[in-house]
Amino acid sequence: MNILLIGSGGREHALAWKLAASPMLTRLYAAPGNPGIAQEAELVALDIADHAAVAAFCKDKAIDLVVVGPEGPLVAGIGDDLRAAGIRVFGPSKAAAQLEGSKGFTKDLCARYGIPTAAYGRFDNAAEARAYVEKMGAPIVIKADGLAAGKGVTVAMTLDEALGAVDGCFDGAFGGAGASVVVEEFMTGEEASFFCLCDGKTALPFGTAQDHKRVGDGDVGPNTGGMGAYSPAPVMTPELIEQTMREIIEPTMRGMAEMGSPFAGVLFAGLMLTDKGPRLIEYNTRFGDPECQVLMLRLKEDLLVLLNAATDGQLAHVSARWRDEAALTVVMAAKGYPGTPEKGSVISGIDQAEASGARVFHAGTAVQGGKIVANGGRVLNVTATGKNVSEAQQKAYAAVDLVDWPEGFCRRDIGWLAVEREQRK
Ligand code: AMP
Ligand code: GLY
């Protein structure tokens, strides 16, 4: 099979690496890709926003399946446009991608199908949103409805902060994404990420993970796209997975089908494990980044077989087996991230880190004068496996220490909660 992979981050490097291992693969192309992905795929300089150009490339290269990594193109309808041109795509339709593209859409679906989630109000003007915030009181959570690159959520501990966040959204802090606002009950509990592969009818559980969103050790400082992750999430017992499937995932699949937008692709549920059971925080309609990196290291199956099954409505006939080991990834970021990162600094030692047994996925790199340089905020994902999270953590940090990059930084405590749990055993 000829495959076109869309995206350019660490998630896509992990997908490319796993797809490249498939005996079914003939040629792998990636657009736009990155220098790590280039080790596995032929990079193509396509404008992903130009769906007609992507379709023309697929026809020209006899692409059998397009795998879409990030949410942006999905919400923009790349799946629909390519399918209309007769091209097979792994990824949801524009209508189904609203599960990520509109927080209000997801909340309304939850209300309609009795899916456990935070109580909420949905508003398109500041006056009503402010009145609701004042009625509910703090702590409270304010969310821009649309895609805001992970920045549209304010967990407000005071009323002033909450009202400021409401005003910020309606004053255009998130552009069009903030024209509509969801105000939510504040939930407490441990967070976990739960993944399913979906084909419109069937949802196949596809692993659990936990990530670290804050930039600093001890989970402090500004939010980021994720500074590290590990899988499995020890807190997600088989019973909790079963309950999440029954109470959250299956009603979502049923609801989407009934509403005429069956969901096919990756359904990524952000869960809050409250004392009343798992509740949905939000959906994403793609793999997590960097959660995908740890899932791919643990997946025993041929990824291409599973993505084909999901694309063809055949998931009921396949299963996914996982290595018993844990996997952990440490994000190495350029100083300045999540603000404005410095670009262009030279990175060496990646080969030594890989020789130690870790896998280094490229997230934001470029090649300049034959050298690998930083070219983004999150730059490398140093990923390792071990018999438990503690061992995976040790191996990942041993590899991090072999990377020579003075202008980079990372958190030193990825996996701390799981490590503490393992030490208590
Ligand atoms: P989201 O972008 O919706 O995943 O939100 C980002 C983060 O905000 C989540 O990972 C949670 O830590 C926090 N969060 C979102 N919604 C809530 C909520 N209703 N209660 C408490 N924390 C929340
Ligand atoms: N790491 C969280 C996300 O991909 O949304």
C-alpha cells in the first residue's frame, strides 16, 4: 500500500515509524513531515490546506490511504474532500470532528445522551456568560468553544479570574474560537487519557496514558501541549475501562451515528476520575501528542492493519494487543516554550541517545548545514520502555542526558505519580 501521512510533529514521527514496520507498506509519503519522519518516509511539500492539491497528489502517486495526524485539517474537512475525490482516509468527517472542534457540540451531545461530564452553560454573549459565572461561583472553568491550540481553557479559582476569562474570549483573545463560550463546573480527581479506534459503529479500546500539561516540575507554570507522557495509566483498571466504554464511549458512538455523523478515526477521551466515576473532560478526534509516541512503542500489532480495518468499518473483526512493558516519553523543548521559543540552536547526541535503547522522535527540528537544529517549541520526544513506569523513566532520562543541546530543557519528573504508586507497592 502507498500511504500519505499528514502532519509534522512527534506524533507523526511515531506513526511513520510504526507504519514503516508494516509488511503491507509499499511507499510512505509525509506532508510536510520533519527530519525524523524523513528517515521513514519521502517528504512532500504539499499545502495541506489545499485539499484539491492533496487529492491530486494522491491520484498521481496512487495513494491507498491517507492518515491524518493533527486536528486542524480534520476540522477543516480534509476527510470529506478527499473521500469525495474517491480517496480512502483514516480520520473523521468534518461533522464528526466537531467532537474536538466545538466544545459546546460535545457538551450538548453529552446532555442529550446522558454521558457523565461537568454541568455547563453555553453562551454567545458576555452578559449571559457573566451572569451564569456569578450564579455558579468559583472555582469554575471557562472554555472557548473552538480550536485554540490548547490555550482556550481557563480553570478559574476566583470569580474575578473567571469573569476576566469570559471577557477575554468575547474580546477576541482566541479569535473566532472564542465567539461562543462554555462555562463548566469545576471537577476534581486524577486525569487520564483513553484512546479508541473507531469505524463509525465499533469503538476498539486503544490504550491509556497520562500526560503532564504544565511546563514545570511538580506540575506548575503555564499550560503546554504536553511535556511528557506514559502508558499505560496505572489508574485505568480494566473495570474503569469497561465503565468508560459503557457510559461514555458507546453512547457517543451511538449518538454520533443517530445524528447522521458516525465517528471514524481516533477518539481520544480526556477523563476526570471523580469519586462518582469517570467523567468526560473533553474529546479530541486524533491521537494525543506526545501520548501517541508511548502508545506506538507498546503496540504489538501492525498499525496499518488496524487503520485499514477502521477505515473499512471492520474493527469488530480485529483486536489490539500491547506489550506488557510501560513506555514513557520526555519532551525536550526549546528555551522560551510555551512562550516564544528560540530557533536554530544545534542539537547533537541523538544517535547516542538512540544507541542507549531509547527512541528519539522528532517534533520540531530542521536540518541546517547538515546539522539538526531546533525549529519549534517542543523539539524532541525521548521515549523508552521498561518493566514498569519507574524503569521506563530511568531509561528515558539516561537517554535525555546523552542529548547535547544547551538551549533545550525538559521536565525532570515525568511519570512522578505512577512512580510514587509503584514505590508504595
Ligand atoms: P481541555 O483543553 O478541555 O483538556 O482542558 C485542559 C485542562 O483543563 C484539563 O486537562 C484539565 O486539567 C482542566 N480542566 C478542563 N475542564 C475542567 C473541569 N471541568 N474541571 C476541572 N478541570 C478542568
Ligand atoms: N497531549 C495532549 C493533546 O495531544 O491534546
